[in-house]
Amino acid sequence: MTSNICSRREFLGRAVASGAGMALGMGSLSRAADQPARKQARLSTPNAEKRGWRLCCQLYTFRDRSFYEALDVLSGIGVWRVEPAFFLPLSKEQPDLKTSEALPQDKRREMKLRMSDLGITMPNYYAPLEGDKGAYRKIFDFAKEMGVETLVAEPPPETFEALDGLCQEYKINLAVHNHPEGSGSKYWNPDAFVKACEGRSARIGGCPDSGHWVRSGLDTLESLRKYQKRIITVHLKDAAESGKRDSRDVPLGTGQANYSAILKQLADWKWRGVMTVEYEHQSPQLVQEVAQCVRFVEDFAASLK
């Protein structure tokens, strides 16, 4: 997610406000359900796949377009997995409908059909697990229905006990995300994450965001090692300048995150799981730069003995 917390809050505010009209669109279907089945695009990361590194894309990357439009882009560059965010639009035709547990059943079926047609799955979901414990079960129900393995969120530490129980019940993981220091993030410091996870089951773990570690001025490799066995999924992100909160994203391996060392450490641990590319910079060459991030991981995996 974005390191500019003010702009993110504005974005979320607009999403919530527009969601008020969601019920009005329940009777109409977007063109997604009418599309003919298509052959799955060629996977662009076979060597990463052999190592158990399942490449995915966080759809905040393509927040300038809808879920369905983003699927077409990712299919075109050979990425087979997505991590939607709860505040992003489902379709261009109905932008008030968000990719979240608020979707009516017909839209959930439509969403699953479009992914199935493209051979794309949804292993992660960026979820609104805040302080309202009464909303949690609805989120877990949606996640289970959509085939989600891991909820990515930034919940308050005092909610971990309730969330751990639901993780056990639904057999779905919770991966705690971090934002940069000064953004309101509770987990910008890896030590705070480690403390929050003490005594919790293996289904509670981390989704380390290396780009935000760079923005916080942290050593990315040292931070990763503090997470170690608690890493469930990762957000692959590089940033241009260390210690600068508004530092822009750059393609993996070209910034200050020391990405070769990060991937080498994960390989040495024989870590396996979902690796999610998130690219927050709205570059005119966005698709090409996302593809460059994907190629970096694939090339690194191919170079390993």
C-alpha cells in the first residue's frame, strides 16, 4: 500500500463514500460474465515457480483501472495470481462495486468466473481487519468463498487473539503488513511485529514490505531476518531513497532495498510462498516496470543453483 498515508486515506474515503450506492447496481451485470472463456496465458516465472515462489500482483499497483482491466494486463505479462484490495473497483462499468466482502453473490460469481476464464487465482486479499471484531466473520466468509489462503492487513495487536481463532477455524492465514515510520503504522519497526506475534499460532505471521523498510531508513536484510519463520507472504517493493518517506518505487533491484540479498536469504531459508509485486509509482510505463519487477525475480531464480 501507499507510503503517503494522507493520500491513501483520501482514496479510501472516496471508496467508502462511493460504496453507499452499491446496492443500486445489484441487478445489473457487467460485461465480465459475458466474455467467452480464454486460454490461460503463458506463465512468465517458471523458474521462480520451481522454487516455490508463486508470483502475484497487489492490485493497488493498478488503482487507475478496475479489477477486470487489471486482470487483462496481468494475463498479458504472464502473472497468474492477484491480491485485490477491499477499496478498489470491480469493473469500469460499475465503479461503486468494490472487490470486497460487500459484493453481492452475483458479483462474486462474476468475479470468480472472470478469474477462472483467465486461469488467475486470488491467494491473498488485502482486508479491512480493523478494531470492529463484529465484521471479521463476514471477511473470512468472503475469503473462503474466493479461495483466499492469506488475509493481508494491519490489525491492532489487541485483536490478534480473536483473529487467531478465526484463522484456525477457517484455515486461512493472517499476514501482518507494515507501512513506513510516521504513517500511523503500528508495525513499521520489525521488533513491534515480532512482539505482537508472541504466543500466536503459525497462522499469524508477516507480510514484510521491503520498500517501506527503505522509506523508514531500516536495513532490509536485518529486518527480514527478524521476521524469519513468521514470514507468510511478502510484498516485493523497492524504493529509490532510504529514510525518505515519499521516496518513489523503482523496479526491483534498482533501488535501496538490496533485493539480490533479500531473495538470496529467502532461497537459503528454502522459503516457499506467495511473492506479491506491488508498484505504487503511477509511471507512464507502469505495465513495463511491473513486468521488469517480475523478470527480476524470474532471472534471479534462474541464476540459483
